[in-house]
Amino acid sequence: MIGTMTMLERAEAAERAMSEELDRVIVKSVLYTSGELDPTKPAVRPPDGGRLYLMGPDPRLPRMPEKPTILDFFKYRFAPANHLLQSARLAQKSGASEKIILACLLHDIAIAGFIRSDHGYWAAQLLEPYVDEEVSWAIRYHQALRFFADESVGYRYPDMYVKLFGPDYKPEPHIERAYREAREHKWYMSSRLICVNDLYSFDPNVHVRLEEFTDIVGRNFKQPKEGLGFDGSPTAHMWRTIIAPTKYL
């Protein structure tokens, strides 16, 4: 019985369970290997040698609590998230509202724990059931606004983008359309302030604690009592994917 096990026995049981889980076959998703494999050819199943396939948490990742909060995702899936923390602190120091501070804290969570491509749209969709509409809108449209300067608020096209994408890079037509739409929207400046407080050159010597934003998150993020991923929201499955990204089915 678990109740009568010694601490040593519990530790050994945990190690044994971990070892057994590592014996499961862990398969990478198609999206994970896209660009490395030819999608016109049949997928090759890894040799399993009779082993079972992983249908639970990945033992290589920290275990999430049963009812995970957004702060738990920062600790166990988005860490170290220095960019997000520094951006939120910059917004806070500049006197931004709590909505903008929260938006800066969350704007790149898709990059931190899900996917890079169209990360503004993915992050907004992840967050829509849990934040004010203005916050998710601002996060969605920062995807487009970051490619266009606005000298009225001191935002220049990032030098980092020239370095990463080349001086001749031109955003896709849908990004240009989104930029024009955002310019005419009542929440344009909310999204633009994410860009203003975004950091394109991160200072490794600056350390920001997640706990600095606990109260802001508590007041502005609708944390479900069942835990993110288990509340039946339209995006719960996306949070579950971040919890267990290598689950076979």
C-alpha cells in the first residue's frame, strides 16, 4: 500500500515508473519533422521491438500539476521565458495598464511552448477564453504590427529582423492586410504597445521573477478551476498538447 511505503520505497517506485515510461516508444509528430522528411513518401514507423507507445506525459518533461494554472505553464513549459518577463517589466515601468502588462507577459507564449509560425495568432487563440478581448486582440495583431514602424511612439523596424531575414524581406500580403486593419481599429495602440515593449535584444544579466506579476495575472486571467486543458474550453486541447506534446494519439 502507498500509505505504508517508506520514503526510500517511494523513491524507488518513482524511479521504476520513470524507467518503464522511458521504455515506451516516443514518436515525433508530422509537424515536428516537417521540412526534414519528404511528405510525399510514406511515413516510416520507428522500430518498436514489441514496446508500447507513449500515451501519457513525456517522462523527459517536468510533470504538470493535475489542475495547471497559467503560472504553472510558465514554470514547466515556457521557462525560462526571460523575454516575456523582461517585456512585461518594461511595460510596467513605462506605466502601462495591467491589460498591456499582461499582454506583454503572454504575447509570445506560442513561441515559448507551441510553435513559431504565426505565433501571434496561435497565442491569441490559446488565450481568448481566459483574457479580456482587448488583450487577445492586441496579441493577435502584434504579429503584423511588428513588421511596420510607427515613429509616433518611437517604434522602428527591428535591426534584428534585418539580421535574421535580410534587408529585402517583405511581409506576406495577409500580414500587410492585417496591419492596415489594425491601424483603423480602436485597439490599435494596445497592440502597438506590445511592439514598443517587445525586446529584440535581450539582456542576459537582467533577471525578472515570475512572481512579480502574480497579482496582475490573478486579476486579469480567468483561471479555470478544472485547470488549463481540462475545462472544456474551445482551446483546452491546445493546452493539453503543450502538457503532453509527444502523446501518440
